[in-house]
Amino acid sequence: MTGKKKNKITFSHHDLSKILACPSCHGTLSFSRNLLVCSQCKIKYPIKDGVPIMLVKESKY
């Protein structure tokens, strides 16, 4: 190894809520436990191991 440290990029929930949108209706998302919830169509997207799963077919209506 060369002794260089890898840069690790981290985001807070607040940061992510500014850049993510609902893939179904493009509404704003908010965090609720281990879910992202669309404020417009109310679809709930799971967060697994810290990663938002933004697939409509894996969402909960």
C-alpha cells in the first residue's frame, strides 16, 4: 500500500432529502425509520444496510 487514505463520502439524511426524488411521481421524500416516504404519492421505499432502494417494484404502497 502507498499509505494514502481513501476519501470516504458521507451524506446525512438532510443532504439526501435535498437531492433524491420519488422515482414514480418525482415528489419530495422524507425519512421515517428505515423508509423513504414520498410526500405526494405516499409510496414507501425501504432502506437496506443504509442504502435507499429506489425501485418502484420493491416499494410499499
